[in-house]
Amino acid sequence: MTAAVAPIPPPFFSPYLDDQCNKINSKPVPWEGYQRAKLLSADELSLLKSLNKLPPAQRPTIFATQGPQYAKLYIDLLRKLQRVDTVQAVLVSINDMLASDPTTTIPLFHALATSENPEDPYAPIIKCLSMEEEFAVLGSLRILALLIATDPKPFPQSLVSVLLASLQGLLNGSRVPLWEVAAQVLGAVLGSKQFRKAVWEEENCISGLIKSLKTNPNPQAQYWAITCLWQLSFEQVAAEGLDKKYDVVAVLTNVAKAAVKEKVTRVVIATFRNLIAIAPAQNLPSMFMAKLLPFIISLQSRKWSDEEIVEDLDYLKQELKTRLDGLSTFDEYVSEIESGHLVWSPAHETEDFWKENGIKIGQESNGKVIKRLIELLKTSKDPLVVAVATHDIGQFVKWGGDKAKQTVTDLDGKTRVMELMSHENADVRYQALMTVQRLMSQHWTK
């Protein structure tokens, strides 16, 4: 008795890959030669020839009775054949078999794992990813996506890194048709907790998604990329780290503001809901800086065909409004620093703010604000962020009490500020010079 099949993911959309499949299907394969070379048995040759004689519409009838034999045959062929044209033909045959009647044929491949070949059906397909031929890689990935997404069993852990290495290469490459295949494969496998954790740890797949969201305005590509991020956001560790590592709140807000398709907005809003519900402390600061609440309110005035968007917008508005209502100017400042998205907002340049809060900033949660400012000096690539952070450290030294200078020095902030005096950006150099003067002076006026 076969295990229940998980929901079948939507069909792949890749005219590029479909065109290659049609070209390969039109070429005859000399299977008799493989039988003469003893790479095929007489029974295996008979299976191949009898199927090739039938038009595609009649093949599901054969699979209904002899499906297990064909599934095993195709995987065995991938295991032992090396010629590119033959591997291509087998991959197309598997794809056609899976597409003919998915609910019947998919479990046939899942059932191939044995004590002798515990990594079947996956290991022979994964092997094709190392071939230096484009279709072998893309055709294998499409098959893997379908089988992994519907398999109730875990994917062989030893093969995960090979699959993700192939995906991250395509996701960070420059060829759009290849990126589209990889993004859809990634979206299919992220339904598995096993892959959500692995993708988060691997990271390069995510960087490829973010790069696309920043550069490719195509709505379908945006939808595929954001759907991957949305699935990742169900994991606690990803929900906590996505914004810190990839600025996803700002990126997704920009995408949603320019979105022309409802489905793009829908998946952005669903991702925001996860980020607030699962990891509010890590994501709310960036949401405040992105002015997400006014944007959510503006979205509520639109007509939506999907009730889930309406529900998610209501949730986001309530959560953001509740948390904003209790914020003081100091809280807003701390949220900005935590988000890492620093701009010349009034708190930075208002002397009264520093008079009132300079000492408090040094004491807040064991100095977390100062630690975060110094971290931004060391890690941020944005000259604006570095300039503002350097300025604030100078203000802290001026207004933060007798221990402020020593605190900055102990956290290695003094050394970093001195290095920034030779920064390529003029504003960073100026702020660094002013802060170094305060750090080096023996007395200062409050």
C-alpha cells in the first residue's frame, strides 16, 4: 500500500524548458545499441519500445498496469548511463510520465527506495546536476521539485547540499530562464521544514532571491521570490534573521508599493504578518522605519478579490498601531538603531534629545544601543548609516556621562572611528573627525 501523496505543486511555468523537452522528444534514441552493449536487458528494451509506439494520450493506460517497472527502469538508466543525449531522453521520459497522471505515477517513484538503494529515486537524478549540460541540470531540477514536494518521507540528507549548490548557482546567475526554473524549484521544496532549515543555513539561495527583487520588476518573478521568503518566514530562526541579514522589510515594502499584481501584494503582506507574529522584536523596528503603518492603511482603502489580504491587513494595522501608540521619541530612536536603517531623523540632530537621553542611551539594556552603533560602524556598507552612527557616538561621548568615553573605547569603537577618518565619503570623514576630537579631549562641555 503506497503512502498518501502530499498536495501536488502548481505546474512549472518555463517555456524555455518546455521547448527543450519538445526538441529532445523529437530525436530517436538508439536503444538497441545499448542492449547490444549489455547496458539494457531484453525486457528493458521491450518496455521502452512498446511505450514509444504509443501516442502520449494512451500512455497512462500502460503506466496504470506497468508503472512500477517503468519508474524503476528510468531511475536505473540514470544510474548507469553517461551519454548526454541518452540522459536527456530519460529525463524527458520521467517528466512525461509524471505529468501524464501525477496522482498515480508520483508514488511509483517514491516507492523505489530499497535497502540496496536507500537514496532512490533521488541519487541518480541528483547525479545529473553535475553534468556540464544545461538541460540535464534543468530537467533534473524540475523532476526533483515535484518528487520532493510530494514525498511524505524526508529527503536524503546527504544529497541536500548538492541540490542547494545547484540552485544557488542558478539563482545568483544572470540568465533569467534559468533563474525562473531555480526559483520555482526552491519554492516547491521549501514546503518541507527540512529544506527551510537547510536553505536558511546555506544563505546563497536567499541572496539570489533578494538580488532579483531589487533588479527584476517582472511580477511573476517577484511572486516566485517572495513566496520563497514567505515560506522561510515560518521558521523562527529565519523570521528573526531575514531583516537583519537582507533588509527584507525595506525590500518588500518597495516591491509592494510598486506592485501591479494583487498576488504580489498578497504574498508580501502574508510575509509581513509572519514576521510580526513570529519575531516582533526583530522586525518591528524596521517596519516603523519603513513607515509600514501608513502604507498598510492606504492598502486597506483598495478593493481586494482575496479575503486573506483583507484579514492580514487588519491584523498588521492593529499590531503596528498598538505598538506605535506606546512609543516615545526615545523608543523610536532605539527602534531606528536596532533596525540598522539610520537616516538624519530629528532625534539625531536635536541637542535637547541628547541632553535628555545621553546617559539613558548608555544604560539602556546593558548598553545595547551603543553596542549596536559600533556594530554598524564595523559592518554597514551604507555611507549614510555609517555617518549617522559615527555622529551619534560623538553625541553619546558628549552627553553620556563620565563613563561614555571609556565605554566606546572598551567596545573598540574608538579604533573604528579613527579608521573612518580616511573613509572615501566626505560626510563620514567629517563625522569621524568630530567624534575623534571628543574621544581624545580631556574635558568637554555639556
